[in-house]
Amino acid sequence: MKPLSKPFQLDVLRFYITHVVVEYENGEHFVDSTLAYLLDNEIPESYTVNLPNAPNVPVKEVHFRVGTDSVLNVAGVLDGALDPIKGMYWAWNTGYINFKLEGSFDGKALEYHIGGYRAPYTTDRPITVAIHSPENKINVNLLPWLEKAQAAKIDTMMIPGEKAAWLANNFELIFTGD
């Protein structure tokens, strides 16, 4: 991991992972039936997504979406990882916060609550991660994404819209395979 060139403090990091599909070296696929996983920096056990029904064979890639799509937003599912008590739901007309990051970078407060499920400003994004080890680990490195946001002079994002969609377009910078 590239060392930070400026001081960074992470206070909150939460994001949804949905539509998990594991692609194996043999060409087969496993489609996970769990609606959503909420990864939360305050709950270390949430960092591990277990797929007990998935075959134990070499993995080529993992496909998933960061965030909740429009179907899930209007489905009325409000329990489990999607329970509003988790602090990731705005309101019926704006839906879920797909990605929440709060902290500071180089002495400036950062607050990103990225969400939105209505076109043209949807903020759930597909991610594909190539897996390079038998541990099937996916690394999360916020630095490339933060640098992109800072270069665009975006320190705060609290509503759906064009800038939130642009920030979501860069989610792919966060994830790499181990």
C-alpha cells in the first residue's frame, strides 16, 4: 500500500456489497442469494463475507456491486443489513447511502454519504476483482479514491446527483485482489 503523503484519519467507513457472484477457474459461477452485506469499520467481523454454500475450488474473479440498486431501494426491505437503524438509509425518495466515509485528510474534514438510485444519478457500481491467492482476499485501499475526490475538490457529498455519481464511478479504484 502506498504511504499517505498527508495525514488521514478515518472515523467512519460503511458500504454495501450486493449481487455477489464468484467466478471459478473452471468457468463455473456461484451466485450468492444474500441481498446485501454491510461492511463497517467499527465491526471488524463485517470485513469477512462468508459464502458457506460456495464450492471450494480455485477462484478466478469476484463480481459484486458497491451499493444497492433501484430494485432493492424500492422493494421495501428494511431489515438485516438494510435496517435503517444501521445509519445507511436516507428516506423513501433518496434510498440507501451506498458508501459512507467520514474523517479528515490533510487537516480538512471529509464527509461522503454517497447514494442515489434514480437515473441518471444512480450510485451503485459493478466491481470485478481478480483473485490471485487461495485465501480469496479482496483488499480495500481508500487512498486512490480519496486522491481522485480531492483532485476534484470534493470534500463533502451528502445528496444524490451528478457529483455523487462521479464519485461512485471511481469506486473501482478502492478494490484489488490479493
